[in-house]
Amino acid sequence: MAATDPFEGLGQALARLRERAGFATQKDAAEALGFDQGQLSRWENENPRPTLENLGRLLAAYGVGLAELVALLGEVRRLKRKTLDGLTYEAEMARLNELLRQMVENQAEAQSRLKALEALVRGDKG
């Protein structure tokens, strides 16, 4: 049986903790806490993970302890294992992202066609 990674889901947990601390964006958190925004982004994407020293600084800045981080990591892992219509959380998120991308493309096309129709009604040439 393979050992599980005790820090699996750390990036997602850090993003949640940032939002709970009142920082809607990585930029807001980086400016307030004295971190580089790119570094926060990489940590939240787990590429690479923060050092223990930086993890401690983040937790202190977000006002949470190690116990709360461990609990949140467990919650993130449980969510990732749950399925919806046979799809894992990650697969469902990928599916939703693709549907959102298609929706945005369709909206842009509809707006373009609406503008063309409005121009036609006004009698614009073009």
C-alpha cells in the first residue's frame, strides 16, 4: 500500500485560508503580507510547495494554527475523493471549466451577432 502524501491538497488549503483571512486575491495577500505574488501563486499551485519557514509565516499571517491546517487538508482530501456522477472532484472541475470556456465563447459570438443585427436594423453599412 502506497503511503499518502501528508501535504496533499496544500495549495488548495492555502488558497482557502487566504480567502478566509479576507484576501480575495493573491495580489492583496502578497502586498499585505510582504510575499511575492508569483510565489504565493506557485505555493497555491504546489509548484513548488512553501518551505516550512514560509508555511509558518503564512499560517501566522492568516491567523491559523497547524491543527486547523491539518483539518483543512483532511477536508480537501475528502472532497477530492468524492465523486459526482462517477467523476472525481478534479475531473468535474475540469469539465466545468471547459463548459464555462464554451459559454464565454458562445456569449462573445452572440454579442457580435447582436451588434451586426442592430447595425442592420439601423441601416449601417459595414
